[in-house]
Amino acid sequence: MSKSSFKKKVKNDKLKFAVITIVFVVLSMALIGLFVKLDRQTSFTTIGGESYSIGTLDEKGEFAESDLSIYLRKDITVDGLKCQLKKDSNISYKLFFYDEEGEFLGVSGDLVEDYESDEETPVGASSVRIVITPIEDEDGKVSLVEVLGYANQLTVTVNK
């Protein structure tokens, strides 16, 4: 093989490599853009059972030791709040409302029906925490293995 044909082959290989690299980068950017766009279209978040612990909230909206219920450890926004009970659920729940500074505003009564944030939300409420209480528990106490079971009976969604 002569030097000139070798140089042409190397030049062609470099050109092919450059074209393939550019195509790969463009496709990668397109995929990333698609994932970001699809993620933005999802306008709500579902609160999972891992967000709950054994305990309750007292009449001042503060944590209190109890093995009779589970509570949402961190507050969530009231924007678009929807609580939907699963069919044949055996729980009741209460909503504890807080303002922007985290000051307690009030608590709902025991709820055994679905709830949407435009219903009876106190004026100035920006966040909420939830306490779930079993209606019928075999031993009357919530154990660690029962937390997810009770939490999954209530589907909680909020706007992102």
C-alpha cells in the first residue's frame, strides 16, 4: 500500500469516526431532552408508604408517641392534595394543616372518604401531614410490618 492511499484511508477513518461521534452526541441529547419533557408532563407526585412511621400528631400538630396509628413524617403541600381510600380499606385518617412558617392551623375530623384539597382546607394552609388509624387491628397496636399495609390503603397525591 502506498503512502498516499494509506493517508486517504486514515483520513476516511477519521471522518467516519467524527460523523459517528456527532450522530451519537445528537441522539443522546435528543433522548435526554425527551426524558426531561416527559418528566415535566407528570404534574403530580404520589406519596409512598415509606414516608410514614408509627406514631401520631397531637392537638397542637406535634409528634406524639403512640402505637395506635401511623403518621406522615414530613409535611407535603396542599396544592392539588388528593387522598383516595382503597376499596375495602379498614382505616380512617386525619389531616393536620400548617401555614408557610410551619405553624399549626387545624386538623380535620376522622375521614373515611376521599378528600380533595379544595374541600374544607383552612385559609392560609400551605402544607399538611397525615395520621392514619386502623379501624380494626388484631391486637390494637400498629407494628412495624403493618405500616406499609395501612399506608397503602390511602393513595395520597399532590402537585409537583
